[in-house]
Amino acid sequence: EVQLVQSGAEVKKPGESLKISCKGSGYSFTSYWIGWVRQMPGKGLEWMGIIYPGDSDTRYSPSFQGQVTISADKSISTAYLQWSSLKASDSAMYYCARRDSSSLAEYWGQGTLVTVSA
Amino acid sequence: EIVLTQSPGTLSLSPGERATLSCRASQSVSRSYFAWYQQKPGQAPRLLIYAASSRATGIPDRFSGSGSGTDFSLTISRLEPEDFAVYYCQEYGRSLGTFGQGTKVEIK
């Protein structure tokens, strides 16, 4: 069974750094792209970027380029999304999703809620 | 960049009624790369339809997708209580892909 399990909710202050994770299981982690999706409170879904854990090829949405870093550790089947300096506007739910060869996102993590508040 | 516009924003219907949701693309989209997702409060999106009209694993046949070019639709033939949720269309063939802004199907 394919599963993506994300790290737990985080409460941070503006300016702090953060790294959240997404652990894949039940499939070959290095053979599928993993993407990160932001959902701000009461809003829709936005792709932030994707990574291919097999070779760490990473692509970002122009809206998120330079704002976050996506990485992966294939030895532990885990993808990451990190911020070096959080802003209040980064408060959102973040989902990871596995993309198949046609870029279809069939499997999703349960989401990680990030709250940034002074 | 493709923009997907969903209508209506909110659909108020009763259980047992038929729901038709629309998604219009700013430019032509390949049917092979068009999907619909359902999202309930506090849950991750769930894939319903891919390749415009193929149901994902485990999706009841009351859900159907159709369309081509710039106009796509999702139909729920008879609404069950568990179908009241937000629905998103998505194009996934170009760049990272794009989601529509969502249609909320609420109980009337």
C-alpha cells in the first residue's frame, strides 16, 4: 500500500527556520516525483515544486522559487520542504503528493499545518 | 500559464439531486492530463477522475467526468451525504500543473 506520512503540525515565529518532511512507503521512492502543495486558510491548492528522489532533480513554481527549498533523502525515503526565514504569510497547510509518470498526483500525504505567528 | 476557472463557486443541492460542476481553461488542455479532486474539511485532496473521464480506484460510478479542449465537467448523478465537499479541477500536462479555484457543493 502506497503511503505518504508527513511530519506533525508546527508553530513558529517570524524569522525562524523550518523543515517539514514526507516519508514514502509501499513503493519505489526513487522512481516517482514528489510534489509539495500549499493550501492557505480557506483557499485553493497551489503546486510549489517537485523533486525526483532518484537524482534529486528539482523544479519550482515561479511563485515559490527562492522562497523555499525542496530536498530528498532517498536512503530514508523522505522528501523535505524547508524555509530559512518564515513569514506570517507562510501559515498554511502543506501537502506532499506522489506524481506518476504522467504527473498525475494520485497519492497524498495527510498534510502538515504550519502556523507562523509572533 | 493555463488558468482554470471553475463554476459555480458554490452549488447548493439536496441529497439525491444531480450535480454538474464546470471547469473552463484559458487555453486548450489535453484530455489525457485533466483531473478532478474532492476535498473534505480537514482532509487531503482525493483523486476522483483522471484523463478527463477515467475514475480513480475505488471511486463510485455516480461520479463521471467529461469534456475536451477548454471545457470540462464533473457530474455526480445522485448526491450522497458524503459527497458534500469542495471539488477542484486540475491540468497536469504542463509544467507543475494548475488547479482551479474550487467549487463547494453544500447541502441545501
